[in-house]
Amino acid sequence: MTELILAAQGQAQGAGGGWGFIVMMVLIFAIMWWFMIRPQQKRQKEIRKFQNALSEGTKVVTGGGIYGTVKRINNDNNTVDA
């Protein structure tokens, strides 16, 4: 009889463990979003804002470190001549 009671208690404890796992996974996702995804979205927003503010005569620095001045913007091809 005591074996049956112990087995029932073990099953009850195992069933509650699923909620703890789900809460832990949600917490991990929230932390990952806060430290990785959110800053990347902010950076992309700043880059888009800079690209939209470009005009002829704007001084720029390329990713390779080359300094230049925007001479022409082609909105059809999304290209800039410097």
C-alpha cells in the first residue's frame, strides 16, 4: 500500500516539473531578445535613418575605411556614387 502512495506522489511531482521548464524557456527567450535581438533592431533602424538622410554632397566613410563624398544617388537601384 505504501508503495502505491509513493508512486502516486512521484507522478504528482513529475507533472509539476513541466511548468518550471516552460517558465525557464520563456525567461531564456526574453533575456536573449533583450540582449541580442533588440540592439540589432535599433542598429538597423539607425542605419535606415542614415541612408534615408543621404543627399548629394554628404561626406561618408565606407565599411572599408575609404572617405568619400556622395555625388549621385540612384533610388531605382538603391546605389550611391561617391
